[in-house]
Amino acid sequence: MRERKRIALFMLVLLASVIPAVADETVHEVRSDHYRVVSEVSRNHAEQTADHLEAMMALYNRHFRFPLNELETPLRVRVFANRSRYEDYVRRLVQGDRREFLYLHYGDPAKNELVGYAGENDELHASFVHQSFLQFLRTFIANPPLWIREGFAVHFEATRYDPDFGAAHFQENLAWLDTLKLIVSGESSPDPIPLDDMLALSLPEAREMVDIFYPQAWGMVNFLINSSRPETNRLLWDSISALSPGASLEENGQNVYSRVFRWVDQAALTEEFVRYVQERRTFRGWVEYALEAWESGDSDEAERGFVQAGTLRDDHYVPFYFLGLINYERGNYTLADYYYQQALERGAEEPVTLYALGLNAYADNRFEEARSYLEKTIRSDPDYRERAEDILRRIGG
């Protein structure tokens, strides 16, 4: 009997060694043109993530022009169902800060992967974009200069993906602008990193001065892209062209310096950079500027400010509401109606915006529309009853 049990146990062990383990049904793998995505959430989530990444890659490559068709292996991406599962996976691989997403670069394309966890918040999204850019860039250039690597990664962080059109829409990220203004003005400590040092910065050096490095790296990329001088824009494209796929960080830094910045008047370029930073405004800065112009009676300058604010944040209602108000006062009622509607779609307060739409329609002799808006205003907020009913009495009927 004992011999039989031993034989049975031996057979079970043998079977276990030759029969493959049953696949985890909670893992879903999808392959796209350039990505291999594994998701613990669902197959649909894996497909959406792959589509998102393909759109982001197309956006990134408008600047870099890498030969995507020459990729030998798809870029690996793994998304865990929650942070706990993600932490368990990366704890043994990474010490210290582990962020929401991480690009793990081993030097072997078959092992490199982007890992993170599913969720919906701005931090998670920014981390996903930042790290997916690092994966894209380091797939083609293993060791790019840190100012290019991190500067571009921050540059893209506010980009949004539209699943209906399968396209990534760039939105300028000005999160570091106020900090950078303080740095270049000398109001913060330590001093700005000199250009020569930024071009050749090592990882330990960047970590030591991280509070200065990140805003300055972002600022360099933003400045070189957006400068009104083609000669300045050219510095960025020449820097990208100078990068070598297999070179070390130090070698690529030296390549960029010797082929591009060695021939530049660095003092003049630094002055241009400081001037550019000081003249830039954030969304809030443009709104405050436009409100000040509005209150002083300069509607043209107020309009310019609100248009600039709307360009930076097309998801915020304030610029659209005030552009509606400006056009209402000018008698451009159709345009005012458009802006008020846009403000309402973006979360403007219903009572005040409905009342504005009612006044605008009344001024444009669209009385039935005015009546409808004003009645909705009263239902939305009874405090508007007296003002709305005054206009309704004028409409009559």
C-alpha cells in the first residue's frame, strides 16, 4: 500500500512538471502596431491602453522622427488592477520612490517594460504620459541627455487622449512655470544651473538638485520649441539629430555640446531664455491679466487675455464666459451665445450663465429663446426670479 502511495505521489509530481500551469484568466494581452499590453483589468482596457499609447507615440514622434517601422520587438506594457498589486511587483525591482507608473529599462528590449496600475486621476495620468515618453525615447536612444529626456517628458504631461478620434491632443503643461520664474529671477535658492552644466548633467547630480533641475529642463525644452527665433528652434532639432542610439549618457551630452551648443553665444542665449520665461504666463496669470484689463475698460486686451487663457486650458469655463460677456457688450450676439454655451458645457454656474444666455437672446430679439432661458434660470436659482421676471414682463405674451 505504501509503495502504491509513493508511486501515485511520484506520478502527480511528474505530471505537474510536464503539464503547463493554467493561465491566469484575469490577465488580458493585446498587441498593436508597436505595443504589447498586458492588463489585469479587462481585454477592453488592454485594447484602450494600446490605442492610447499608439496615439501618444505618434505625437512624440512629430518631434523626434524615429523610424518606427524598424522596431524589432513591440514595447512591453503591464497594467495591474490596483496599486497594491503594482507595488508587490515593483518592490523587488526598484528602491525608493515608485510613482504611479515606471519605465523599467534593462538595456535588453525584450525585458524593458512600462508598468503601472489602473485608475482615473490627474497624477496617474501625468505619470503614465511621463513614463510612456521615457519608454518611447529610450527605445531608440538608450541614454539621451537628461535635459532632453526629462524636459520632454514633463512637456507632454498635460496631453489628453480622445478615444472617439483615437488621437492625442497636446495641451501645454505650465505647472513648473511659476517655479522657474523664481529661479531665473534669482528669488529662489540655489542659483539656476549654468547651461554648460545642464548639457552634461549626470543622474546623481540631477538627483542632488532635483528642485532646480526639473523646472529648468522643462523650461529649456519649452523655450527651444516655442521661441519666435528659428535659429533658437534649430538648436533643439540639431540636438536630437546629434544623439547616438548606443552612446553613453556622457557621450551623448558631449555630442550635443560639440555639434550644437559649442558654436552658440551662450550668454546671449541665456538672456533670451530668461526673457522668454519672464514673459510667459500661466492660465491663472492670463485670467488675472484679462480681468484687470476688463475692469479697466480695455475690452480688446481683455479679449486677448481670455483667448490666451482658453488656449492653455480649453476645459475651463472662465475664459469662455467672459468672451461671451465681451461679445454681448459689442452686440455680437451669435458669438456671445456660442461662448456662453461653451462655458456651460465646461461647468459654469448654471443660474448666472442661463441668465446671461437669456439676456443675450432678448437683446438679439430671439424672444422665445430668451423666455426659455429665463424660466430655466428661475428654476435653477430662485434668487434670480426678480431679475428674470423683469425681462419676461418686457417680452410679454
